Amino acid sequence: MSRKSKKNKPRIVLKNAVRCDKCGCAFVPETLTQREGEIEYSFFRCDYCGKAYLVSVTNADLRKDIRRYRTLAEKHKIKPLSEQTLREMAALKEQNLKRAAKLRQIYILEG
């Protein structure tokens, strides 16, 4: 009598799934946002245990600069930008990343 090996057992594969550090369950994250004054949190929660995973923290100035960077990046896709503008874009991106990291350290999302 033959036994089916575990290799033949069908597996459910979740595309873009992550595994929760707390409960170990796999789930597909759905990004949520929450505002407290001018601070905006982007995060997702485990579908099973509810643990929150912080994606980003932004304030009004950072969101404005992110939009500015995205606008320049879209223009660059259509038509090459000058070297000066590309340098400004790179500096803006670096500045945005530093500010985002600083905000993330200052503002902790509870829950």
C-alpha cells in the first residue's frame, strides 16, 4: 500500500503574502492610513492576530515633497530632464528618505 508523500499535497500559494512575526500566519497585506493632526501613518495589520506593521510616517511638508518628486519622475519618463534637474531629484529623494526615517523614529504607531 503506497502512501502519498507530502510533496504531492496541494499547497495554497498567496501572491504577495507576508508572514506575521507574532503569530506566524501568512496573509496579503492591505495598506491602511490613519491621521493624527498633520501626521499620517501608513500601515497594515495581520488578518489573524491584528499586529500592526508600520510602513511610513509623513507630515504635510514631506507629503508635498514626495508629490514633487513623483511629478518630476513622471516628467522624466516622458522626456529626459536636464542634468541639473536630475541632481535636484536625487537630492530631494535623499532628503525625503532621511525625513521619513526621522519621523518614523519620532512617531510610533500603537496597536
